[in-house]
Amino acid sequence: MRAESWRPDAIDTTVPSVARMYDYYLGGSDNYESDRLACEELLKQVPSTKVLAVNNRRFLQRVVRMLATEYGIRQFVDHGSGLPTQDNVHQVAQAVDPAARVVYVDNDPIVLAHGRALLDENDRTAVIQADMRDTEGIFGHEETTRLIDFSQPVAALFVSVMHCIPDEDDPAGLVRRVAERLAPGSFLVVCQLVSDRPQIRDFVTQFMAEATGGHWGRVREEREVVEYFNGLEILEPGLVEVSTWRPDNELAPVQQTDEWIEWGGVARLG
């Protein structure tokens, strides 16, 4: 069913959303004309964007599988999760252990409506509509407390979302607040869009802020992402362009262009 024929009343279809633009780049159908036009315009200036989105999704899947299989993580909180697509966090984690529990967090109402419909029969997975900056509200939400035991290790995911957080909202502080609430043995997964080209950073930041009605932060530099991980034990291979983070094999696709990249990694809490 295409998004035009099924939409919650709260959605303004004339304003692009980051979640729906990402859905379009991944080949999904839960997006509107405004999202598609914004995506195509962005591709004219930054042509690697679609490939970057696909590689980022594969990174998320590899990380979840690794945490579930190698470290026994059975609880995941996915901040800024976006729309459900193939091989979502709960599907990857529950393929390892059907008892794994996942909470998806997003502020886009279509994510809540579509996600709840999709997950209606999976009582180990929930979707909550919340601003990912509202750590108190997320951790205290009834669905979160139903599924997640914060006395045990949890994987908190911030995958391709930190560029949506403005500087004045202190993205590094957000990561610290979440880390402080997690039990020893937990993990933080963080990556965001970065570029070493000022013109790319400035163009994308302005374009996305205008296109989404201000629901955007900033394309940053690698050194700024390093601040998210201060004081944390970073797993090998460290902070990298995400298509190179523990690829499945030597033939796995690698980001070929570098005008901007997804950059980050995984940290373990002692």
C-alpha cells in the first residue's frame, strides 16, 4: 500500500521528513511526493547519498547481529529508528534469539502508525513516538519499562540520527545522558553524516533545515563525532566510515565516494 493511500491524520505531507526520505533512498514506499522531490534535489548536489543510506542500513544490521551473537545482547533501544523496512533491528536480533526485545523511538507519526501495525503480533517489540532528546520520557515510557530491564546490558542505537540534533541541544550530552543510565556491559552505537568539505557541510545543512521545516541539526566533522565517545571503550576497528566497519566479507560494498560519509562506531560501557 502506497503512503498516499494510507496516512495518519497528523502527517503534513507537504513537508519532507528525514525518516521518509531515508525510506525512499532504501527503496521503500512509505514516502510522499515532497520527500521524493527533496531526495532527488539532494542527489543532484550529493550524488552518493542513496548508496550511503544503503551502506548505513547494512552497518546497522551487522552491528545488531554482532552484539546479539558475540556479546549476548538481548535488549535494544533504537533512537530515531525511521520506518520499518527489511531486516529491521528486531528481525536481526530475534533471528539470533526469539526472546530479544526491541524498542523503536521516532518522532514521525507515520513511523508510529506503520510500525505498530507491522509489529502488532510481536509482543517483544514496541514503537513509541518520542523525541530522541527526551531521554527521561523514553526511558520512563510504559512500553520501554515493559520490555527493557535497565539493570541488564542494553544496546542503545543512534544510527544516522545525530545530524538531526542541533548544536544547541548538545548531541554529545545526549549520548552521555543515555550512557549514564545503562548497566555495565551495555553498548552505544553512534554514527552520523560528516564531511571534510565545508561547502558540502554548509549546503546539506541549509538544504535539509529548509526542506524539513527546521527538523535538522548539522553535518559535522569527524573530530566532533569523536566527542560522543569520550571516556568510552571503542570496539575495533574504531571510528570509521561505516561500510568498512567489520564487513561481512571482502566483497561487501564499500562507500566509493567521499563528499560526505556516515562515520562512527560502537562503544562498550565498563
